[in-house]
Amino acid sequence: MKSRRLASLALVAAVLVGTSGCTLISPQATLIPYAPADGVSAHTGDVAVRNALIVSDDGIDGNFLAAFVNESTDPVTLRVEYGEGSAKTELTVRLGAWVRSFR
């Protein structure tokens, strides 16, 4: 009788450890950073580039889409260059300071 109870308890313990032990050693997937969109993200200094991509119908001409975020408390001037040789073009964008308001 005691051996049956002991065997039942051992079986219950084995089932509990077997069904919950896999999360003990596996990494938590929600802590792995990733870009949830089609573009790529990067940081350069205090400027965060988010979801940057080029959309093109013919593979020659395209539209550059991105979001730039100034993470500093000072304004930043961002210079974007595209093209090559004599067709090289430079665009200057002024990003205002990041304003945080906590209430």
C-alpha cells in the first residue's frame, strides 16, 4: 500500500517536472530585440533610425522611407547623402530636441 502511494507521488512529481522544466533553461523570446517591420533600424550617435527602407518598382529609382528620432535634449542636424558620382545629392534635416514630460 505504501509503495503504491510512493509510486503515485513519484509519477505526479515526474509529470510536473517534465511538463514545466522546459521553460527553466530556454531563453525568453519576448526579451530578444527585433525589427517588427520590413525596414531596418540603427543608431548613430543620438539619432535613432527606425524602419528605413527603399521602395522601388524597377530596381533603379526608388523612394527612401525612414523615421529619424533625436534621442538627445539638444537639436541635431542630420545629413543624408544618396546617389553616386555627379548625381550625388545631399539632404540636410534639422531634428528638434527630444522633450520628455513626466507627470
